[in-house]
Amino acid sequence: MTDDTLFDDELDELEDAQEEAGQYEHWRVVADAGQSPLRVDKFLIDHLAGTSRNRIQTAAEAGYIRVNDRPVKSNYKVKPLDVVTLVLDHPKRDWTIVPEDIPLDIVYEDDDLLVVNKRAGMVVHPGCGNYSGTLINALAYHLKDDPRFDANSPEVGLCHRIDKDTSGLLVVAKTPEAKTDICRQFFVKSTKREYNALVWGTFTEEEGRIEGAIGRDPRNRLLMTVLPPDNPNGKHAVTHYKVMERFGAVTLVKCVLETGRTHQIRVHMKHIGHTLFADEVYGGCEILRGEKSASYKAFIHNCLTLCPRQALHARTLGFRHPGTGEEMFFECPIPEDMTQLIEKWRRKQ
């Protein structure tokens, strides 16, 4: 893995921290003797491919960006021969992907790609606190005899991601050509993705469209939120939903993504007052609708025991095969934990 990618991954892990910077150097560059004055965030954009100016500014705010061994803000003007460093509060990690013999539920596989049904609880890619046991580690083992597939190369592998506690379908490219083509399809929104979600509350309408730019919550940067339209940190996001079944206090919905932002369905549903059931991060483990009786509280407790994760499943995935051009479509049933949860609500009616 390159230093550029490492920089981006480290900021993914540490961008929410605002404490004093540590003493471990992770990256360094010396400005040329002919360097004209340039903001350090713009300077780093030119030298670090694969990261964003917003991430660099976050790092500077946290004291991680230094010039000549002194922390600087993002508006610092880099001068000739300045030494610009990224300094973090822990030693540089080895991010090499190690193959691990972890069972995979492979729905489809050919020479160009495979489609996997990820179980809830499995992290997709090594990151903060999860450096092994991930889907990527499992794929590295499964494809260890394929000379074209290098799990440590960004040119192959996952074409999109879903959250740790979301179950469902993901497509993996075995070759650079396949990944380029499939990622392009995601970019132009020609892929087809449907999710099933159990959410708090009842809907007056049968279907709807949610549009709202998603970005880090300025009050808690561990969370995502819908930001005001004039906030430059928000990324355009659109989710379509349709009611599948009503259970009074909760509703089973189908969600179709136009875009693929971090926590998109979870954030958009919370934004319209329908937090995902059992979504601990966004408040879905609290009793948001229904009775106040002890028996109802016990019922909800039992529901959360059956499905102790956000009730969200990536049920379908469609795309055009990068080699043959054939339209591919895959569907996997709702897993047992969500099925039991839905059936419990169904019996309560």
C-alpha cells in the first residue's frame, strides 16, 4: 500500500480526534527551492493523490500537519525548503492484507468477478480497530491462487462497500479492467441496488423520495447527518423508498439508492423521522414508537436480542458484466436474524 493511500486511511480512522498530536511521523516531503507561497492544504493535495482537501484540513485542525516540526493550520503558506510532515499519536502500522481462511457465501463467480453475500458483523476492509477478520482478508485467501488478484492493490477488489452490521450483496473485481468498468457503472448510477430495512414509525404515504446532502455531523464527527444545502461538506444523496409491510410501531420498507454515501439509508431514514430499528449509532435501540407498558418494553428487548444490529439488508444487486456486457442481477433473501425480527412484529399484530 502506498503512503498516499495510508495517509487517507489513517485520516479515516483519526479524523474525529481533536486531541494534541502525537510524535510518530507517518509522511514527509520537502518543498522545492523554487516553491512559490502556497497554502499547505493545496500543497498536500498536489503531493498526496487519493485524499481530499477536507481530510487534510481536518488533519491540520487536529494538529497532525506540521511544517518544520511545528503544527500549522491549513492556511499556512508553504515556503521554499519547508519540511511538511504528517505526525500522528501512534506508530505507523503495517496495512498489508494477510489472507485468512474465513468462510464466504459466494453467490456467483467467474474469471472476472465474484458476488458475495456478506454476513452482518463482518467488516468489509481493515481499518480502525479491525485489522483482521475482514471480508478483504477472506477474499485474499479465497483468491490466493489467482495470480491476477493482489488484495493489497487498489486496482482490484471491492467495487463498493456496506457497513459492518449491514448484511447483503457486494461485487468484487478480480482484474483491473473489471474494477474500472464496474466502478464506472456505480459512478454513472447504472447499477441496481435494493435494500430492505425495518424502521421505526408508520408512513402516511406508500412511497417517497429523500434528497439531502450527507456529511459529518459537526456536533459529533463519529456520525453522519443531512447537512444544510449551503454546507460545502455535504455530498449529494438520493434515496427512494416504498412501504412493503406495516406493523404499527415499525414498518418494513424497500430502499433504492441513487447514490452511495456513507450510512446513506440510515441517515436519510433518521432525517425523515424513521430511524432504523436496532441502529444503536443513530438511536434505533431506544423505544421511539409504541406503548409505555412493561410488557411492550420486554417485547422490544426481545426484538433487540433477536436482531442486535441495524435491520438493514442489501437484498439485490444488478450491473452489466464488464467482459460480456450481459445484464447481471442477483438477489439474496433476508437473513435469519431480520426474518425472525419481522416475524415477531408480524405476530404482534
